[in-house]
Amino acid sequence: MKRIYFLFLLSSLIFVFFACKSTKVEEVTESPSVEVTEEVAETPVEETEEVEIIDEVIEEDDEVNKEYLRSTNALSEEKVTRQEFEEDKATILQIIAELSEIMEKGDVDAWMTYIDPASIKYYSTPQNIRKAQKKLPDKTRQLYGIGDYFRYVFVPARKRARVDEIRYESKTRVKAVMVKEDESIVVYYNFVKIDGNWLVSIPEL
């Protein structure tokens, strides 16, 4: 009788042990579904940021388009595409940056490589140098050649110059200008395109 009672007690303990174990397995298998729902709920945030970036690009593009129209306004028959305008402006601003360094160094020879041949010829003539000398504020200053013109006329006229935009006179002639608050302009450089290269053209007197 004791043996039967012992066997009954042992089988009861085994049954309780396995029942508890299956309950734990069920609890473990149910948990991951919560995490999946939380991850899915976070996705829509980036759409607003993309819209804001697109709006900024549109506004910037609109400003460039307005500048393009201002720059090409004087052209009648000749047409300059927006891509040509952007390339020309980038090239001209780069040349002006290089000229600024050359003017700081006072390097006449380097400066002359940026000037068109017609301007070099004109300002190398003694008669034309004398005309330039008469326009100097300092009447005691003497100009003896194109090097003096560079040092005492060209450089001082462009100190602290700020070039904002370009204005086309034709596809091969451009003015580099500063735009004032009243929208009037100050011309700091004239450029001419020769054999595909932009060179500074100095107006004759």
C-alpha cells in the first residue's frame, strides 16, 4: 500500500513540474509581438524633413533664375542658356579671386596674362598712358608705362571691390558688377571672351 501511495505521489510531482514548464514556454513565445508593433509605429517622421529640403532647393533655384534673367536682360538676338550663364559666372568669379591675390602681391607680369592683348597694346602707348595720368587724383604721380598703370590705377580702383553678379553685353562681353541696395550697379571689371577664354578688357580713354 505504501508503494502505491509513493508511486501516486511521484507521478503527481512529475505532472506539476511539466505543467509549470509549458506555462513558461507559452509566456516566452507571446512577448516578441509587442516589439514589432513599436518599431512599425516610428517610420513616418522623415517625410516632413524631405518636404522642407525640397522647399529650400526650390527657393534657391528661383533666386538663381531671377539673377539669370537680370544678367541676360540686355541681350536681344543672342541667347545665353542658364547653364552657360552659370558656367561663365563661376569662371569669371574664379578669375577675379586669382586677380585679387595677384594685386596683393603687385605681380605685374602675372596680371598681364589675364588682360586682353588689345588693352595691353593700348596702355603700353605713351600717349594713352599720359591720358590715364591726367585722370589720377594725385596730379604729382607719374605714369611711365603699363606697370605704373597697374600699380596706381588698376589696383586702387578695385580695392575692397565686391562682385555679386555679371551682366552680359553680348555672348562674348560681360561686366562684373556689385549690386547696391537700391539695385543700381558698380562695374568693377569688363571681360571679353577670346578663343574660349575670358580676359579682362580695360576700357579705352
